[in-house]
Amino acid sequence: MGFTATGIAASSLAAKMMSAAAIANGGGIAAGGVVATLQSVGAAGLSTSSNIILGSVGAAVGALLRNSTGS
């Protein structure tokens, strides 16, 4: 997905989600939002099963954001 311990990986789904969220929020990423939460999870290094569940949720939200921005 691209949410890593060192930040969001370039050209990843996470980077696309971050871009869409920034566009939707006028250039910033909301604290406590989906992208910020998933990055926190990536930095914390949760279990594989937790990452799969959260990644699936993040992918669904990313798809919704992408559809809403027309990208």
C-alpha cells in the first residue's frame, strides 16, 4: 500500500490517497483522517493481519476519493 515506517512511499497507493486527500482538503491532510491514521499504522508496524484489514479499508476509501475527485 505504501504506508511505511519512514513515511509514504513514492508512486504508491498511499501517495495517491494522500494526493487526493490533500486536493479535497485544500492542500492539507486532516489529522485523524484516513491517510493520517493509515500512516500512523504503517509507522507503528502492526501485525500482518491488521495491516491487511486496514489496507483493505484504505483501498476502498482511496477508490471513493479517486471517484469523487474525477482522477
